[in-house]
Amino acid sequence: MGSPVVVMGVSGSGKSTVGAALAQRMRVPFADADDFHPAANIAKMSAGHALDDDDRYPWLESIGEWLAKHHDGGVMSCSALKHKYRDQLRRHCADVVFLFLSGSADVIRRRQASRPGHFMPAALLDSQFATLEPLGPDEAGIAIDVDQSIDDIVDEYIAQSDTVTTEQDNR
């Protein structure tokens, strides 16, 4: 099958939609990191407060454990905004590959506006962009512009995925 994939990016970038479509195309399990949040984290975000690293640690541990159980293939949607968060996931599953959904704040705001009922208020988007550390050269992954169709994003990832895993294998 291949390495597990984490579809990452700020809230509203399309992680869940792209992740589900990618998992379906790859015929592997899909999970949404939002489902791994404890109730206290959801309440904090719903009240308009950003999570801190202490809030995120046990959440990322749960996600890392899921990735380790799906080391032969799976897709997880997860913000994974900081390099150290991705390091925490890699400690559980060293061969994880990241699909970074990259986009401007304007594009993401438009996407968020079309998502009624999601627990991440649009006001927290600025804090997410401030926190975001794009993939570094030491990280296996691909950045893809979100300002295109879901199918185009999935096609682009599939077309480039062999290159990413090959580069990672050569490290």
C-alpha cells in the first residue's frame, strides 16, 4: 500500500474533504483528527480560544498511535501546523508523509464562510496562520495549492507521491 499520509493545513483548507477523497482513491482507511479531540479542546475552541501545546500533546499522541496502527497505509486529516507537532507524529510513525494544503488567507476565509456549524471560528484563522510552519526540507511531503478542485488536488498528490516516498527512503 504505502506510507500513511497526513493531510495538513489551517482550518478551512479542506483537510477532511481532501483526506476522505484521497483515502477513497488509495483504498485505505481515513480518520479525521477533529474526532480525536477531547471535549475540553472542543469547548475551548468553540469559545474562541486557541489551543496551546499542553492541549495538543495528548491529542497528537492519539493521532500518532492511529498512524502507527496504519503504517501500511491510511490517511489522517490533521492541522499539524508546527514542525514539532509533525515530529511528535513521526515518533509514532517514522514513514508518515505530509500533504500540506497551502492557500492564501483570502482563499481559506472563503472556504470557512461556506462551512456553517464547524467548531473552529473564522476569527482563529489568523492565529492558525501565525502558528503555521510550512513543511521543511527535512520533512517528507508535498505542498499543494488548495485553490483548485478536490479531484485536482488528489490527482496532483497521487502523481507526486512516488517521488516523495522515494526521496524519504533515500534519507
